[in-house]
Amino acid sequence: MRNEKTLLNPACSALVMIDLQNGILAQPLHPRSGDVVLENARGLIAKFRAANAPIILVRVFWSPDMADAPRQPVDMPSVPPKCPPDDWGTLVDGLEQPGDIVITKHQWGAFYGTELDLQLRRRGIDTIVLGGVVTNFGVESTARAAWEHGYNIVIAEDTTATKSIEMHQFSITEILPRIARIRRSDELEFTAP
């Protein structure tokens, strides 16, 4: 992280938070717990609300028959064999407010098979501030697709966590800086409208 202020234009910046849902935040996470991720995310969400900038909350879930889940044979499956209870896929209480956009994805990344790109482009968004869990799966996959779609990306590092410190650090220091700016929430400020 560069430890510098980043100015955002509220007219063309959006916050995209990945998988801040009950079942995922309840897992052991590093380098910070799900509670700390959520506290930091709530602070950043409040900053975007105050600036009147769009907030997009992404969750991962599947249909009861799992027909919309990825089916490729892999050595370490990340999709459950059967659909989790509804509460597992529910966004954390109090997170969603009227006017927020909620996107349901069926794989790691939030672009493929969703209307995320359409929602961003129709609002004239060119910069995405991205956070959530887990760093090297949902967040990184969404960041890669955002970069390929031509968006400017800022990773709010203090709103991210994953399964191990090593996984988090590799993504934050080796992958994401090649396609994004890495900042803390308190380094993000909005320009005057």
C-alpha cells in the first residue's frame, strides 16, 4: 500500500462490496476477522452514502437445485455440493439500504452472468472501489474482470480478508497492485460535487 490519499469523484465512482453475507463472514478469516472487515466496510459504506455515490452489494448464492452452480471437475471444489440454508447467503443485517444495488453471483467473480457491468455503465461509473471477502477469490476475481472491462479500480484493503495471511498478502502485494490502487478506507476522499 502506498499510504496516500486518493480523491474520488462521487459522480463516476461506485463502491462494490463482495460477499458480506452471514455464511462467509462467519468463517475464520485473516489478517482480520469478519467482524473487523464488516466494521471497516460499514464505515466505507457510510462515506459513500454521504457522498451520494452508488453502493453495490454482491452476494454469492444458488438456486435450491444448484442448477446455476459451476460444474467443472476440480481438485478443490469451492462450491458446496448442495444449496446452503437461505441465511448463509443473506447479506449481514442492516447492510442493505433503499437505493443500494444487490447483485447475486453464482461463482467467484461478480461480472460474469450478472448485470453488474450494465448497472455501472448506465450510471456513468468509471472507478470502482472494491472490498469484501475473500481477498484472493471473490475480490480478486471481480477486480481482474473490472480491469479487463476498462474500469479504474481501488482496493479498500482494510475491508478485505481471506483464509490465511499468506493468501491475503500474495493477492494484495503481488496481483492486485498490477491492476488496481491499494488503499485503506481512511485514504479515500471525495472531491466536492
